[in-house]
Amino acid sequence: MFNSMNSTLTVYFFSNSMKKFSTVYMPILFFWMVEWVLLLLYIQSLFRDLKRQDATKFDLDK
């Protein structure tokens, strides 16, 4: 375990070439934050739509 501490972790990130994890950490973090913001906006819009619907909107007796 301690023999590999000096080696760098390399990953593929949108390319065929290997890059150090430390160089792709910030773009990964940025994309992760954008994904969560979009997910939260989508959930908020679903809740807004639920509040807007009337209980009698699909009432067939009228």
C-alpha cells in the first residue's frame, strides 16, 4: 500500500490520453455542481406544477 503513494493517479477524461487526476479534479467538480443545480431546478419545477394543478381539473362530472 505504501509503495504506491508516490505514484500519480491517471485517468481518462474526455480524451484518449491519460491525465493526472489533480488536473481533472476541478472540471469534474464543476460538472458535478452543474448537474446538481439542474436536478434541483427540475425538482422545484415539479413541485411548482403540483401546486398549480386544480383538484377539479379532470373532473368528469362537470
